Amino acid sequence: MPDEDTFEKTFVTLVLAVVFAATVLGPMFAGVEPPPWELQISITGAFFLVLGRMWGIETDRLLNGITISTDGGRPRDDDRDDQEDR
């Protein structure tokens, strides 16, 4: 896909969003029988995969911005050493 935002890219995004909403979210509001869960999961996965590739939303970049702490917020010994070096 091209790097700039184009009409085609926006149009495909809107079409995918409508198909996703109609298939997965629509049955909640229309009172009809929802599709099998396998179809719902596969459509949701394909929707987010295509959107991520088209708009450059990659998991690596998102995960690099998330800090996970398992020490309960207490500083570790090596954290104190890093601060003393500054």
C-alpha cells in the first residue's frame, strides 16, 4: 500500500469496517442469530490484520511503548546504580 493516505485506502477501510460491524456487531442490535464464533473470530482477526498493515499500526511499535513492572513499584538495586551514574 502507498505511504500516503489515499482515497482507495480510506474506501477499503470503510468497507472493511462496515462488513465487520454488520457481521460481528450487527446481530447484537438487529435481534438475529449471530454467525458461528469461528466466523466472528476470523473476521475480527482479518479486519485488524488488514487495518494494521494498511495504516502502519504494528504490534512491535505498540508493545515497545508499554512498560510492565513486576516488582510492585519498588526500585531494584540495578535501578539505583543507573541513577548514581547520571
